Amino acid sequence: MVRPVRQGDEAAIGGRPLESISMRWLRMLYLSNGFAIGALYGFVPVLLLSKGFDPALIGLTTSLGSLAYSFALPAWGHVSDILTGPRRALQLACIPAAVFALGLSAPLPVVAVIVCQIVISAGAGPTSALTDAMAMPVLANASREYSRLRLLSSFGAASMGIVCGLLYSRTGYLAAPVIYLFTLGIMLFSAQMVPLGRDSERHRKARGAFEGRAPSTPARGRFGSVGEALSGRPRLLAVLASVLLVFIGVMAAATYISVRIADLGGDAVEIGLSNGLAWGAEVPGLVLAGWLVSRVGLRPVLAVSAAGFAVCLASWIVLVDAGPILFTRLLSGVFFGGILVTFVLTMAQLLPWRLQATGQTLFQAVAFGIAAVLANLLGGILYSVAGPLGVFGGGAACVLAGGALGFLALPEVLTARTPPVPEPMPLGH
């Protein structure tokens, strides 16, 4: 459920409640996010492998993309919270990604392919965080409702990953960017149809007024809204350190499990099935985590999820058959759902509504940016030198350490917060 319509809100379009329209298109937006992930992201390592990249060069390419992602995400969060709003920021971010995605299918030199991957990461990277920023302020009970929305991304990624695995086994991996371009189109349209309010400075001021602040722009340092979010919040810094450690292992798994399966003789069908099972398993993981967080709190859910994910990572050191690997991929998806829910809800808890886009992009910049840089760059070297032991063993140790730190840093109690009233706007604007 979302916040019920309040008398005097004028929160209706064509006789339909504004919230019901928002949720309908938010669901489609989350689903299209999953389609994009399933169509391309899980196949990037093997796509590069098919272009002649070795594991070390794959690691370098994905690391550079993750580095660009790390810098781009806080910038997009600042643009969203201060200038345009999350809807417009999401749409602007997708444009360069859509253009450069086609470069991965073109017969370009190595340097040009690397540039394309960097632009895709910097452009399409913030879509998930900006989608979360659009959703959080309209959810009346985020601990339960967020997981129901986010599971649509997992479902979309799982179904698209399996279907695309079958497709790419016939067409080759170079078809992936074309399918990805189509999914971005769905995402852009869905974002446009979410009637969350005007993406403008006036809307940002209204949110500031809702929190009892003067509608003037608060004082900020040279780092804009990112500096404001971090200033005076030592718990947030500790949470981000936990995120970094946990996601070093998560990103090592995401990149190198596909390479591991390919080394064991797996083809596009097995890689697609592996990714699809992991993403599909996030659905029950997200539902279960949302239910548990509302009952036992954030800390226990993160601790159990991190420990379970670490065990799955460590198992890939010794497993050499497709069946057991696919089963552990299923389990890893469940545990990843718990990890994701706890950190997203923690960021929403620690920051005010007017800094939600900054908080969510900051989390994802560390999780899928900085952590991915370290995991991919060092992982490529470790995989070439020490094989699965170096990548998956080191990743498991990082996840365990991050889970322990998060158990100490996360809030003990998730308190309910009244969401701000979204400003109504004409549908499609």
C-alpha cells in the first residue's frame, strides 16, 4: 500500500487516485530495470570474452566502468535532489547509455569498446538508485512495501536472463546491446508516466518545507548534497564501509562466476540460466527479508544474509559441475535479496526525505561502483594467477567482514516515517 489520498491533496488524475497511478508505473519501472539487467549486464564478461578479451582485460574494462559509475552516481544524486528531481535525472542518464550500448555490438578496436562500457556504466548506472529515490517518499511502510516493488526488478532480470541466454546461444552475444536498447526505451517511458510531481526546484522546496525547514537552499560545501549527507553522520560512514566490504564479494561473484562457468565448458544457455536463477531467487529473498526486517530488525537480517552469501562464494572454489553451481547460485540470490533490502532501508532511515536520491545513489556508488572497481581489477589479476581460490576465497572473506561491521553500524530499530505529500501533476508531464 501507499499513502492514502488526503483530503485537499488534489491527488487524482481522471478520477483515479494519484497513488494508484504512481504504483502502477513504478512497478513497470522496476520491472524494466530488471529487463535491462537481464539483457546485458550478466553477459558483459562473456561478451568481452567473445571479443578476445582475457580475464585480466575484462577485469580492467569492468573496473574502469565501475570507476566511472562511482563518480557519476553521486553527481546524478545531486542533480536529482537539487536541480531536476529523480524522474528527469533518470531519463537524462539513460540517453548516453542507449547510444553507446550499440558500440558493444560494433567491430570497434579494444580502446573504443572500453570507452563504450565506461559510458554505459556512468549513464545507466544510476537508474536503480533513482528509481528507489522516486519510490521511497510515497511508500507508507517502506520495510514491507519496498521489497514488493524491488522484487519486480529481480523477476524481470531472471526472466530476461534466461530468455536472452537461449537467444544468444543462437545469435551470439553481440545481440545483447540491441535488446538492452529496447529495455531502456521501456524504462524511459515508464519513468515519464509516474505522476510523482514536478521535477523542479519548486518541488524540492516543497519537500524541504514539509520537513519543517525554510524553503531556501541549505548551505552546502564543495561536495554539494553528498557533503551535506555525510556531514555529522558518523554512522553513515560506518554503514558505507560495511557496504564496501560486502559488495567487493558480491561484485566478484557477479563478474567471475560467468567466466568460471565458461572455463568449465558452459555456453550461453548455462550462463543465462545461472544468472536467471540467481536473479529469480532474489524475489523470495526480498519478500522474506522485508518480512523479517519488520520483526527482528535490520542487523540480524544483514548478518545472516552476509554469512550465507559468503558460504556460496566459497563453494565455487571447489565445485566443478553445473548442477551444484546452479543450486548455489539460487541460494546466493536469496541472500543477496536480504543484503540489498537492509542497506536500502538503512539509507532511507539515516537521511531526510530531501536527500533520498543522494543517499540511494551514494549507497549504490559504493556498492556497485567502488566495490566493483576493487573486485574486478584485483579479481582479474587474482583469477589469472590463483584461479577461483583467489577471487571467490577473498570475496567470501570480505563479505563476512562487511557483515560483521554492518551488524554493529546499522540502526537497531527501523522506525516508521511519514512520507511527504507528492505534488500532483498532469499525467505524462
